[in-house]
Amino acid sequence: MQPFPADTMPSPELLVGHAALEQALADLQSGKDSWASSSAEQKAAVISELLEILPQIAKDWVAATAAAKGVTLGTPVEGEEWLTGPYITARNLRLLRRSLLKIARDGTPRLPGRPRVNAAGRKVVPVFPTDLFDRLLFPFYSAEVWMQPDSSHSLGESTRDFRGAKGDDSGKICLVLGAGNVSSIPPTDAFYRLFVNHQVVLLKLNPVNDYLRPIFECLLAPLIKKNALRIVYGGAAEGEFLCHHPAVDEIHVTGSDITHDAIVFGSGAEGAARKAKNEPLLQRPVTSELGNVSGVIVVPGEWSKADLRRQAVNLASMLVNNAGFNCNATRVIVTWKDWPQRESLLNEIRSVLKSIPTRKAYYPGAAERHARFLAAHPEAEQFGERQTQDDERLPWTLISGLNPNQADDICFTTEAFCSVMGETALPASTPAAFVDSATAFVNDVLWGTLNASILVAPSSTRDKQIGPAVERAIANLRVGTVGINHWAGVSYALGCTSWGAYPGSELNDIQSGRGIVHNTYLLGNVEKAVLYGRFRPRPKPVWWATHRNPHRVGQRLVSFECRPSWLTLPGIFWWALMG
């Protein structure tokens, strides 16, 4: 179906259900100027209302997503739904409220540390831990945001990096096309537009999770009452209608690059021709987060057997979370060909994947995508094979020994978005040379610019050649988030870090998208976020697939984020330590 140019858009009466879309847009038109001109303190008060409601609907929220994904309540896997749904949403809201209240009082958010200039010449802003609670709940983790190299601000003017306390009196409508895989994405994407960009939001849910509409309508009722938000649903036709509606000023989409290109350039041969010429059909700003073939660079070193097992769990957890339906899941492990322990690590990964039960492949098209990867790589190893052709579960799949010189390999060019990950071994003269080569491989061969991770033992960071090579990798990786020793996806959960693609993609070569979300310190001119964690973490991270209590920890973390209290901490600590 060809998109409708704005000046030839058919009457809404011709498309079933579009009268409701017109009404939603009319409601937002009536509220946009009031919302834009409301103060930071007034917006913070709305967030307080949301945080009062969230605990009341959290269990229903988790029950709904668990049912849709085939997750049994009362099991550790239930914890994923607590953590990736209500917890991330509550934390995002709490940190946004804190920043807005500081803006109301002081004109700018208050950073948890002093910005500095690092060895790479970048201005670096510390953002995590945000407070004493973070230090207790996430010991030995830290995160920072790197500013773009061309940022003109000095350290003494760091507050100039912040966006304004509120917009002007002229409001705008942003169409947010929500993702279907992680339930916190639609509301937190909307929050960024509402509380950072000061726009009202038409939130269109993805058909995969539009069952959440009643829950979101309850949670977001204070925003709906102010005509600052409307929630709608529908398929491609409704999305197309809204993207080209003259009342929509801006668009934010979390999805695939294919969807993005259809929105911006149109579909079919005409759309392809426009894309080739970089002549967009859609003449309005579009921001996006569009997935990634996420690379994990394994820095060679002398690892103990416990290290090998620990990092195998770490790597496998990056894949199996949410049944593999994450844009930041491990897709390609990059190792050194001459590392003596390479095969030992792969064997440990195989052992871990064998021990993890398979999951329902709830996201549409998963079986077909899985089959495409198997057709390209019949040597792929599968763990937990499907019992029948109609079995909704897909086996965890490892494709090791990928040829790094075959740049067009499907594992390098296509996001699997299912239970598949690969491994490739690069030749290099030394471990340090490998790190440099692996950085170039992630940048130039793997598709996407969203995130990457680096696993490096303490002894390697102290090495006079390897340590500087790792620092070069952090600086030179062209991704929006770098995770050190941990899944870069954890940065998505922190909220205080920026989340989005590396800046600079052309519209007709969009890669992982444009723009950022989360970023609750409201920093501008962001290049990337960097998350640091211990190689040997203790206690065991609650997001690891072998943790026994994420469902208990997650529920308590939601209560804490909505109403921070010292009384909540002992229960969180107990169940986390018992993992």
C-alpha cells in the first residue's frame, strides 16, 4: 500500500476506525499549547500522579505480558516482565521528576558528579549511580555519557548542555509508534516527548502488544485528562494514515529500519527510488530506534574455569532474555582466533544454553527468521529442539566459526530478532591488535549503530598494551551504548543514560536510527553512553538467566522506585543475594 501524500489524504470516513484517530488528534490539538507552556514543577506533579497509580496496576501489567509471552507466573522468568515493564517505567518517571524539580528550583538538573575531559578528548558526564540508593542497589556499577566531539561547551558551562526547562507556548503533536516486544518502550518513549521535548503524544501501540491499552490508559490517565496524551491502536493502514496526517508535527518510531524507510520514503519501487536519491516523501522530523546486530568483543586473557562459566552465563543471558526478542541481544560474539581458551568459552556457552528452557516465540515471523538463518548455516547448533513443526518454542541457536571475511553473511547483516546468535574469530598478531581489529569489525561489518559490549578481565585492563587498546575501543566504537563486562541493554534500564543510535546516520542509510530517549538528566549533544561493571560481579546480576529470584526482586524494585524507602531495601537485598 502506497503512503498517502498529505495533500491527497483520503477522508477518514473511507478508512475503518479513522474517525477515532481524528478525534484523538483533535483532543491533542486542544491541549498541546497548554502542555507546552506548563512549568517544570507542574509536569513533575503529573509524574507524581503517575507514580501513585503504577503500583496499583503493576501486577495486572505483568500478568498480561506473561500470558502473551507464554511465561508462567511464579517462576524466575516472570522477573523479566517486572524488570522490563513496570520497573523501568517507574525508574524513568522517578528520575525525570527529580530533574524537573531541580529545574524548577535551580534552572538545571543536578549531576551526580563533575564532568571531565577524558584521554580521548571527549567531555564526559557522570550519570550513574544517581544517589546513595543506586550505590547500594547496584554496587560496583557506574555509567557516563560522552558528549559529541564537536560540542563547544566548556566544563564550566556544563549546564548549557541541558535542554530548556520548558518549551515555548506553541505546542506540537508527536506520533509515537510503540514497539511490541518490551512493554516499557511505548510509555518511556512517550515520556521523553512529553517531559523533555514538551510535546503532546499520540501513542499508537504495536499490534503485538495492543492488549496493554487498558493498562496504559489507567496508568496514563492524568496525561489523558490534560489532553496531553491519547492512545490508539491499529495496523499498517492506521499507522500510515497518522504518519501523513497534517496535524502530526513529529514522529518517533521504535521498530525496524524497513518500517522506518516505508514511513519516510514510501514503499515499493517508488519508495526505493526515493531512498536511493535521499528524497523523503515525509517532510517532518522523524526520530527512531531501529535495532542492531549487537557485537560482544571478548578480550583474550587468562581466565579461570569460574571466569569461563560466569561469562558464558553472561553471554547466554544477553540472548535468552525476552526469548531473544530484544534489539540489544547478543548477535555476534567476536573472539581472537589464537586465544587458547576460545573453544573452552564456546563449550561453556553450549552448556549454559542446554540448561535454559526454551521459550515461546511470541513475536510474529520468528520461525521464518530462524529458518532463514538455519538455511544459510546448516551447521548451526540447536539446544532444546522443537518437538513438532507447530511447537511455538524455538531452540537456542549458536552458529560458531563464522567467516569474518564474508561480510555479507546473514549473521552480520541481518538482525535475527529470535533465538539465534553467532561467533566469529578474528586473526591478529597480538591481543591488543585483536581489540583494534574487533572494533573495526563491529563498526564496519556488523549492521547497526545501537550498542556493543566488551568483556575484559582485570588482568587484561592492567596490561600495558591491552589496557590502552580497550580504551581505544570504547572511544572508537560507533554505537550509542558501550557495555563493559555487562550487557549494554542494562543501560536502557538505568534511565539516566542516553539510549539510541550513534549520531550521524544519513536518512537513507538509517542503521539503528536517529535521536535518543531516556536521558533523564536532559543532556544534549550526546555521542554515546558507557556502562562499566565488574568482570566478576557479586552478587549475581538479577538479569542473568541463572538467577533464581528475579521475579521476587523485580516486584520489590517496582515498589521502591514508586516510593523510595529504606524499609524496602532489606527484602531486595535478601532475594538478590539468594539468587
